[in-house]
Amino acid sequence: MTPWLRRRAHRIFHPLAGADAATLATVLIEGGGVGPLHLHRVVTAAGAAAIRAPLDLLERRRVERLAGRGRGQGRVAPPPLFILGHWRSGTTHLLNLLAQDERFAAPDPLAVGLPWGFLGLSSFWRSRLEAWLPPDRIIDPMPIDPTAPQEDELALALMQPLSYYHGIFFPKHLYRAFRQGVLFEGCRPEAVALWRRRMDHYLTKLQLYSGSRRLLIKNPAHTARIGELLALRPNAVFLHIHRDPYEVFSSTRRMLLTLLREFSLQSYDPRAVDGLVLDLYPAIMARFDRDRALLPPGRLVEIRYDRFIADPLETLRHVYDGLALGPYEPVQPRMERYLAGVRDYRRARHELEDQARRAVRRQWAFAFDRWDY
């Protein structure tokens, strides 16, 4: 398959093609309609959900049976490591580097795109589906291959309705979807309870898929969910990365506009993005500060993006020591090889207009003061 076709496959097979029928029906009803030019993507998603339904149900029962058997035999999984940080703060680069350590296991593209059925995929179907993966992340030129580590938010969006992705797919409710999907703000208790069950099921499934390796989960939205994650995995450890606020704002703005252009199923107002980003970051960090108090010493390490980029190997040594992740020296050569392979990657820089700079400085003053940017 040509890179041109792979890059545009989502114009036919929308990410919602990996959702179960109940989730798909709910988000379509609550989303406020689909534009005529996108109806074929919804039809494809509905057809995919119907075809997969019996197989996905069998896999769900299998996971529940295997998980119960593991608990009965006293198997204890290693504590998962959650990578936190606002969008465009360096979480992906951090994930890719840590994934070089074979003691970690992160979800791959099919595990997030087909969360209900990835365990049961035969080698035949896995290879066919992998051929449709885009050559890069669409929002930037970072390459994607069948083993590339991914964040788990899309998987969660395909298993239940609480996710900021549904604001991207249905941008008439962009602000509401982000506030509910990230902060659980104004959500019904049963909706949050469903999110917890689906998150627990997905983590259990990833652990079964990964064996005895430590789960490595990266998701900017989890920055506001430490309390929820601890309720599900009380022994979890956390790594938080932060970056210059001006760069975070400009890059997040560009990311969201790109995602809206490629994945929205409705018309949208691009001007809504700036206000959303400006309001969300302080709210996320308020939740982060509230919940980090639940963590005893040795369960959270924070790093700066600029120092990480300047000396990634020494920064990671600090992370391994701070979180007791095991010996660092054996994996350092693999990380060095990865860094050599991405040395030519050019990070985009975006100049902010004066009005936007003033707004960021005013509304994100906490970040400038807290981390001395």
C-alpha cells in the first residue's frame, strides 16, 4: 500500500470504526449529527462494529476468565508507570525512549485502534490491518510502525463515551467533551463508573497481552486523573514532564486544529480552540496538585522538557533512580541508538502573536512562576 493511501485511510476508516456498537450509538446520539460529507465514515464504523460484535464479546469473556484465574493463583503484576504532562510537553518522546527498555510494555497501534479485539487477531488479519497504519502521527512527522508505542486515550474513547476524542469527532460540543472527558466535570456518576470499568478492563487486557512486563501508559489526560488511576492500580508510579508554556500553547493549538481537520465529523469553529486550551491547562494542573498529595515519596518524579532534551540519558537515569525502575545501565545502549536514529528530527517552532502571548502569560501565570520559565 502506498504511503499516500495509508496517510488518507482515515478518510474512509474513521477511528470510530474500532468502537463497540453501544459506544458508537451513544456518541452519535449525543454528538449532534454528522455532516453529509462524513456519512460514509459513520456507515463504515457501524458496519465494522456489527461484524466484530460476536468476536469482541468472546474476547471480553476470555479476558475476564483469564484475569480471574490470575487473581486466583496470586499473580501480582508489576506497578504500571504512567507518563503525565500536558499535550505537546514531550510525553511522546519520553514514551518512545522508555519503550526501548524491554522490561516495559506499551500499547501498540492495533491495541488502541481495536481495543475490544486486538488479543484475538490472527497473524493474517494483524498483517492486513497493519498495512493500513498511517506512515506518521499526522500531527507531526514522527513515524508509526506496527510496534510503535501509543497512548491509551483513543482506546478508552472506543470503549465508552467519556473522552476528549469525542469533542474532536463531534466539535459542536468541543468544550464540553474536553471538560467531561479529561476532568469528569458535570458527568453522571454512572458515566464515570463505566469509565472506571473500561479502564480497568483495558489495563487488565494489556497486562495479559504483555505478560510479566511493566505497563507503560502515556496519556496527557491522565494528568488530571491520578486519583482515579490509584483507585484502579494502587501501586502505580508516575512521571510528569512540563515544558515552556508558550511552546505548549502554540503546539497544542496546532495539534488540535490538525486533528479537527482530519477527524471531525461536523463543521467547527477553529476560533474555539484557543479558549479551550487556555482554560483547560490550569484546571488539569489543579487536579494534578490535588491528587499528587495521595502519593507517598518515591511514586512521582517530575522533569523539565528543556533539560530532558539537553541531556536525555542523564535525565532518564534520574527517573530510574527516583521511581526504582530497576537497573538503568543495561538499557542505556538501546536508548543511545534510538536517540541517534531521531537526531535529524526537527521540532517545529511556532511564533505566537502578541495577543496570544499576553493571554498565555495571564492565564498560565502559575506555570511561569512554579517552574521558573
